[in-house]
Amino acid sequence: MKRLVLIMAVLILSACSQNTESDMRIVSLIPSNTEIVSELIGTDNLVGVTTVDTYPESLNESDIERIDTFNLEPETIIELNPTHIISHESINEMTKAEIDQVVDATDAELLVVDDALDIDGVYKTIEDIGEFLNVIDESNALVENMKRDYQSLVDTFKDKNATSAFVLISPAPDVYVAGNDTFMDSMLADVKIDNVFNDIDGFPLVDIEEIIDRNPEYLISAIGMNDTELNDMIQNEKGFNNMSFTDKNKQCNPDVDEISRPGPRIISGVKSVAECIHE
């Protein structure tokens, strides 16, 4: 009798779990979270993503609501009747009042993901989202696969000589670069790339003279220009005339989404940069 009760309990819990997942209506307020959700459970449960979400491509073929997080309208999200909202530390202060309004109106569960500053932070984000969506086995499996792939990547380049570079986030006149306490800086260091701006925290605004003074050998673009546009921009900046990275072979132009979104594709992005610089 006890065995029968136990079996029935397991079946009931399993059914409840399945129903919970199938009934989830998820709003993701930053692209990296969307990519993680998609990797863990697909896109069927997503009812709202940002206006700049581009991956997976199936998002573009669906009728998922597009949300402008810089002008977040609570009524739009409330109409989606979400059960789960996944926000992010980087936008939380700006959108907190609006998100709280949505939560109050819908009783949706809310997760605010911490900013990932290194690969371990990316793993933690995936685990947190997996726990939030009750797909812990899937998130653990994804993290284990990523750890294996990342260690293989690090081992591939561990004997290379360190090479100097900088990550250009936006071009002149407002030149922003990636500095210390960013996952870009941390992961570049893991593949023997020295970020010449790793003495400045975050994503600082710098001038052309600072770049010239630090004399990086390579430029890593996170702008989103194609190769021709990137090279033309560099050639047209007179201050760069004598810089090493005016050579096309020293301009790394990876998929900007892969290197700027701390999610499942980040390893592919770092690999492309490492191969550009070391091979």
C-alpha cells in the first residue's frame, strides 16, 4: 500500500511539473536571458522579449511581443499575462517601478539576474534561470557542457604569448571601450589577450589620445560594423595612422552579439577573437 501511495505521489508531482512548464508565460527583458531561456526550454513559452532580441532566429518568425526596455510600458506587459519575468541588474533601477506594477497586477514571479563579470558569472546566471523556471537538470547539463568547452578553449591558447588589444564598444566621437570588471576583460585574459584598458572599471569613455598612448596591437570590435566599414572607420581616424591595428589582419570583428551577451554563445565569441589574434 505504501509503495502504491509513493508511486501515485510521484506521478502527481510529475504531472504538476509538466503542467507548470507548459503554462509558463515568460517575459525576458534582456537578450542574454532570452538566449538562455531558449537554450533551456525553447521559445514556445516566451510571450515577450526586447526589441533588440535577434537570437534564436525563430523569434523573428513568431508573434512574440517586442518590448522597448528604454520606454517600458507596464500595460503592454500586463496584457501578456506573464507568469515569469526575467529582468537584469543593468536595467533594474531604470525599470523597477514599472516591473513592480506588472508584478502587482499579474502575480508574476520575478527574477533579477546579476551582472556577469566573468565566466563563472555566466554559469551562475544559467543556473539561476534554470532554478527559476524549474528546469534545473537542463541548466546543470548546459553549464557542464560549457565548462568542458571553455576549459578546452583555455587549454588551446595557454602557451601563447600574451598580446595587447582593446575592445571598441562605440566609435568616435564618443569612444567607449571595455575595461576591468567586465566579462569581456576577464575572458580575454583567459585566452592570453591583454586588455590595455583593464586598469579602468566598466565601459569607460576615452579619447583617441589614450588609445594611442596605450598602443594596443589589436583592435577587437564590438560595434557591429562589417569588415569594410570597420577598416574604413579606422583608416579615417587620423590619430590612428601609425597604429598597429590599422592593418586589416589586426582587426578582429567577431559576431557582436556573441561577445557582448553573457549567455550560451559567449564561448564561441571568445574563440573567434582568440583565433583572430593568435592564429
